[in-house]
Amino acid sequence: MASLPYITSTGNIEKALNAIKTAAVPERISQDFVKTILKIPGGSGAQMTTFLKKINFANSDGKPTDLYTQFRNPSTSGQALAKAIRYAYAPLYVRNEFMHLLSDDELLGLIVEETGQPHDSNPVKLAFTSLKALKKHANFDDEIDNQSASIVYDDKPQPQTQPTKTTDVAPRSTSVGLNLGYTINLNLPATSDQAVFNAIFKSIKEHLLSDDDA
């Protein structure tokens, strides 16, 4: 059974998230940063330092992750938090891939199943309220990196081909009663001079369409 991330003072989650958006990105998310910059003192600050690592906002050494910086960007904030939830509460997604869409009762029941704890136990209640506090600011509709395909544009000019005209030549008769049919594919030059086309088709008529050379 998995142990799901939680803190005892879940109201500090919103406080921390709001402060992260306005504070400069630190070299390390340390307890001093959480207590001094995020304004979460005492034991709650120590819990929050660990919690931020569990939701993948910081590496094990405290260095902020890409997800942390994406959360600070207003255009990707909600999507980054949705991804953090998927990371931190992955065992719940194993049980239900649409975990974030469940009702409160269904979500609580899922946590009970995963933790093996009674529904009124502190670990279950705190995991539930911590997850709810994160979901409040998450956007699952357009998550980062959910696009499975990328479009590659080729800017190289493509060679232009002239349209090919096909002239079906009527069967010509021979003295032995043999009928032959020809299909002639013409690659016409790129020109708007009608005289060129007239000359081409006149030559075809004289040399290919005439019965005199039979």
C-alpha cells in the first residue's frame, strides 16, 4: 500500500503556491527559503519543504525542477500543477486513470483503497485535503507534454512540375486489319506563348496522327 503525500496544515499549500509565483527562483528550496520567503514557519515549514519535493517541485538536493519554473509561468501554471499531481499521486492513477475527475466521496474511497487505512484516519483525511488543495489550482484540460505528436514544417522549396497532358490517339487501321492504340504523354514547356503549343500539336498531327505513312 502506498503512502500518499500530505501535510497537516493544508491551508499552507495555497499559501506556498501563491508565494512561489511571486518569489524569485532560489538555488535550493531549503527550509530557510520556505520559512523566510514563503512565510511558512516552524514545523509546518519543514513539512512543506518535504512536500514540495514529493510533488516534484524540487529534486532531492532541493534544486528547483523545470516543473517548478513552469508553475511560476501564468500561461502554464495550472498545467504544471496537474502534472505534479500525476507525479505525486501516481498510485491513485493506477487505480483510476481519471482520478482527478472523481467526486469527493469517490476520491476518498480511492484513497482508502490505496492506503489500507480507515476512511476517518488522519493519513486518509490529510491526503484527501492536501490533494483537494492542489486540484483547486490545477488545469487538467491542457496539460504540459500531453501533445503526443509534433508537427515538422519543411521550408525547403519543392520542385515545380508542369502539368502532364495525355492525348489519346485514335486507333489507326493497317492493311492487315490490325488496330493499334497509342497513349502519348506530353511534358509541355512552361510558357504562355500559344504559338509554341500550336507548333507542338501540329507536329504531332503531321508525324503521329497521319495515315499516310502506314
